[in-house]
Amino acid sequence: MEQTFVMIKPDGVQRGLVGEIICRFEKKGFTLKGLKLQSVERAFAEKHYADLSSKPFFNGLVEYIISGPVVAMVWEGKNVVTTGRKIIGATNPSDSAPGTIRGDFAVEIGRNVIHGSDAVESARKEIALWFPEGVAEWQSSLHSVDL
């Protein structure tokens, strides 16, 4: 089954949106496989955003991510990467449709509440980086055929 990495950024945590965001993924039918609240060290943030290191906004992005705790999550389900991105909305909140997380809660691109993997391969890399200990292996009894 496909997995994706989702991170609620410092503004989302500080604004008390963690439960609302988790609720949206659960209501869609995805399974939570990993969850942790953590403060991010500079070197770790730089590693997470390494693919953006040549961009002019890189330093500001790193400063922002280390400014407060984040909630790191792994979600599992059919087409969870693509569907998760739809739940999240466009990177620029002004391009995000109402009903998406960014469309409902974000105003500016620099404080857009949430990060989600953009492809299956990037999800694998991000999950390995953020959850080196692995994730919970469990299956909902709702999906069990041996009740």
C-alpha cells in the first residue's frame, strides 16, 4: 500500500490546526502509520529541503521550519500521495481551492500550514529521513475479513 509523508508546519501547530488536519486525512479513509511532534534542528531542516538549497528562499524556509515544533506524519492508502496533495491544496494559498487545507487556512506562501510529499519516491525519502525507526505496522479491524 502506498505511503506519504505529511508535516504540519510551525504555523499550523501554533494555530491549533493539528486535529483538523488529521481529521481530514482520516475522513478520507487513510490510515495513520506514524506521528510525532518535534522541534527541528537546522542541519535536519537543511537535509529535508536539500532539493531547494539553490533557491533564493531556502534560508528563510529553513528559519521558518526551525522556528517552532512541527507534526510529522506518515499516512497510508490507495493513491495517498496524489490524493493527499489534493487535500492539502496548491503551494500558493491564493491558488488553493476552498475546501483544501491551504485554501481554508493559509494566506501566504511563506506560511502555508502544511507540507506533503509530491511523489512516491520523495515520500519514501522523506519517511526514511523523518522516521528512521520505522512506522507502526497495523491494520484496522474495519478492513479485516476475519471478524
